[in-house]
Amino acid sequence: MRNFDAPTLVVVDAYVLALLGALLLVSAFQGQREKALLFTAFGALLSAFGLLLSLLRTDPDLNAFAVAASNAVLILSHAMVWAAFRAFSRHRQRPAWMLAGSLTWIVLSLWPLFQDSAAVRIGFYSVLCDAYLGLALWEVWRLRRQSAFGVLPALVVLGLQMLFYLYRMVVERVPPILGVDQSGFALTMFESILFAISLSFVILMMVRERAERQFRHAALHDDLTGLHNRRAFFARAAGVLAKTRSRRRDAVVLMCDLDWFKRINDECGHVAGDRVLAMFGDALRELVEPGDLCARIGGEEFVILAPEMDLDQGAALGDRIRGRLAEQSTEVLGCLSVSIGIASAADADYDLDRLLMRADEALYGAKAAGRDCVMAWTGPAERPAVSLSSVAGGGGGRLA
């Protein structure tokens, strides 16, 4: 590696980094503007620019300027790595701290003793770069519970780069471009390319992973209420029932239908109707247990599958839901109420279709009984459902 020409290595390295930065910019502007990719792209482009500035060291009259300017830009490129992970974490950027390393380097470069000692310069440069890499590593560590696949590679890439700067601090004592033996400089150039490519791959992988997770969430959740949607409910309900059956425990389904919802839309507008749906979704999230499966299955219809509950406990939950919704009543929206039908999984032999059909029949019984009540399925449709609860006064206070 002694025969490598330093300026040629710099130009090749700068070209690779500039090309990588351009590709990252294109990726960042595809679809949503991903700020993590933008900062990574800026970091690669700054690295390319800093390397090209370092070529001015070959001119004795420009050596001092090149040392100050090129390294300040390269240190700023490392600050962009920290900024990229902060952007990925949705944390507010710290411009002053991002510029602090470069400004510190420029100030130190005004000191003649600092300019004259290559070992001191390499040491300070390595410390400043490691500081930003350490901050980036901390940001990644805080993501360990959110990004399953990208965190470990990011920690490895950043950790290895920090170790490389520690190695440079101990080993390098000669100005990189002007040294007689260019083997160490060639290693530095190749390592910078590997780091930039590895870091870009890791950032892309983390961005893609989060996008896929968001798409999966959107596919399985209702946008308005944040609850599971119909697809998610049917995908998970059979498994919940099978697990409940294996444990020889009961479970109940609560079918909920908001009363007079069409009238709310007609008289108060669809915005008010959406507000009622969102309020009801919030109420369900507050009242159901973490292990319960709660979903909006269409329009103003909601369903809750509650394992480890019998009919009496399901009726108590239904009463709490009715009471919480009634508390949300306003002069504009009027008195809000919900009709609820419940059915037992054990009585339905843990068959999901049969269970939902029975809960639906009980719901129609609640509607026929005057709404704003909880009904349990006790037999075929020709037999009346049993009313477990109702509003005192026979359902007064509903919207007219």
C-alpha cells in the first residue's frame, strides 16, 4: 500500500461519497421526505467536500487554511450522523451543538503550536469525531425497543468507527497527505468509504423497517379511532378463542352500536359524528383490559372480545362503557348512548361466527328494548334476550 498516490485516493474517496450522498438525497425525496436520510446525505456530501479541500495541503501557502477548513467540514459531517439519528428518533435538532465541534477546531487552528503538531491535530480531530459518534450511538441505544432489526447493526457500525478513531489517536503521528508512508492514509480512506456505505445501509434499513411497521399498523387499525379494524379483529379473534378454550375459561363478545348516530351526522354534521366515534374509541381504550381485543368493525359498530370474562362481568363492562359515553354528552351533541349485545364463548362452543351472530342478535334485542341498554343472548331469535341493564327511567334522554 506504500505506492498509493494520496491525492488520487482522496479524489476517489470524494467521488464515492458524493455519489452516495446524491443517491441518499434521491431516496429521501421519494414519497415522504425522510429527514434521517437527508442528514445522512448531507453528511456524505460534506465529507466529499472536506476531502477535496484537504488537497490544498500540497500548497505550502494554503496548508494552514486547508487544515482548518477541511477538518472543520469533516467534523461537521460527523455531526450530521448524530443529526440523522436524532431526526429518525423525531427529536429536536441542536444546531449549536452540531456546529460546536467545527468551531472548536477552527479556534484551535489559530494556535501556531496546534498547527505545527500533526499528532495533536489527529488526537483532537479523533476526539471531536468520536464525541459526535458517541452521541449518535446514544440516540440509537434509545431506539432499542422501537426498531428490532436496525439497532444492533447501527451500534456495531458506530462502535467500530469510534474504535478506529481511537486507533488513529494512538498510531498516526504524520500528516496524512504529506507523509512519506501512505499505507496508513490509504487505510483511512478505504475505512471512510466502508463506514459511509455501512452507515447509509443501516439508515436505509431502519427507515424501511419503520415504514413497514407503520404500513402494517395502518392496515390493521382504524384511522379515526386508533382501534383495531375489522381485518385485524378477525385475524386475531380465532386465536384468542382457541387459547381461551385450551385454558377452559369463558370469554364474552360485546357488540356495541351507537344510538341515533345517523341523526348526529344529519343534524350536527359529519365532523361531529367523527368526534363522537373518536370519543367512544377513547372510552373503550380506557375501560378494556390490555388483553382484550377491541375493534371498530364498520360505521358506528364496535366489538370487544374479552377473555377471562363471563356474562355478568361482560354486563358490568358494558355498563361502564355506557356510563363513560354518557359523560361525554354535550349541548351540541345531545345525550350520547350506546346499545350493547353480549354473548358467551363457552355457550357458543368457542365458534367465532356463532359467537358474533349471537351477540348481534342480543344487540338487536337491546335496540328493540328502547336502546341505551345491555342485553345478553339466551336463546334463538324468537326468544327475547335478557336485559341486564338499562337507564333508569326507561331510556329517557336520548336524542329525539
